[in-house]
Amino acid sequence: MNYPNVTLWSDACFFSPYVMSAFVALSEKGIPFSMQRIDLASSEHLQEAYRAISLTRRVPTLEIENFLLSESSAIAEYLEERFPAPEYERLYPRDREKRAKAREIQAWLRSDFQPLRQERPTEVLFAGETFPPLSESAQASAQKLFDGVELLLKEGQQNLFGEWSIADTDLAVMINRLALHGDAMPDRVADYAHFQWQRASVQLWLSESSKTGC
């Protein structure tokens, strides 16, 4: 099979959960791709070379031949359309309403939970760092997350929709900011996130992240 040239632009340390989401999406589709790293600490993403590549001047950016696309959820949806099932693995559920719910979850994760992102940054996930106890606002944010997971996840089910979707990975990232830090949470929520973390595409990302030396 002839594949197009595909490049995924990432932060230098592979700490971005949004790059991780795009990486998992590409890996699940089985599409060969290369990685290019941008040093956010030195503001390389604001320099002219990257400004010409990324509309948002953030990561990730996907480059396929002459097409450029930023924002991880947009990347996942584009990959689902350009490399559709059944020839390629699905990123979203088969059912229309379940697909809509998966996108709802992705949008929710990207627009909410700011206290958790601040107090449990991705250094917890990818560098094993620890931070002070959660503030009241972060505790409230965590409880909102747990309540949402318990509402969405049916008893005895390991994926949100009875089949894996990219929303499962994105949700597990948010939960594991807390779980991998040792913060208290319902067992069912922790078990769900642990199960998602074992997926081959996620483990591949963790392996790549560990090689950066950050």
C-alpha cells in the first residue's frame, strides 16, 4: 500500500496530551508517520518557520503532503474521514449518536478542568513528578470528572461505548493526571484509566516519551 508522507509535529519533551491524542490516532490507523519536535520552552513555536506550518502556533500539527492541520480533535476527525473503516481501524464508534457523545467528551475535556491541568500537569504522566495536595477548586473539578465517568461508563464495560474510541484515550489522560499521582478516586474510575493506559498505541507513546530525556 502506498501511504502519503505524514509528519506529526510535537513538543520537544512529548509532554503534550494533545500530541499524544494525535499520535495514538495515527498509530491506531496504522499509518506510517515521522515526528518533528518543537521546543516550546524556547518559544520555537512562535518563530517564523513554525508559524508557516501551524495556524494556531501550537502542537500538534499534522502535515500530510501539502495539507497542514492543527488541533488534536480536528486531526482525529480528519484521519477518520481520510482513512476510513473498514480498511483502517476506527477512531470513533460505529453508531452516530455514540460518535456524537465521543466528540462531546473530547470537547468537554479540552474546555473544562483547568484546575486539574494546572495542579496536575502532564509532568505527572510522563515524568513522574509530584505536586502539593489539590486545592478546593481542583478537588471540585476532580469530583466533576469522576461523576462524569461514572455516569458514562456502564457496569462491566472497559470502554465508554462498548468499543474503543479516541475519546477513551483522551479521558484516561485526564483521569491519570490524578491516578498516577496517587490522588483518591473511585475504584471503577481508576480501573478504567488503568485499562486504557495498557493499549498498545498508548504504550508506544509512553515509550517514545521516555526517550526524550526530559
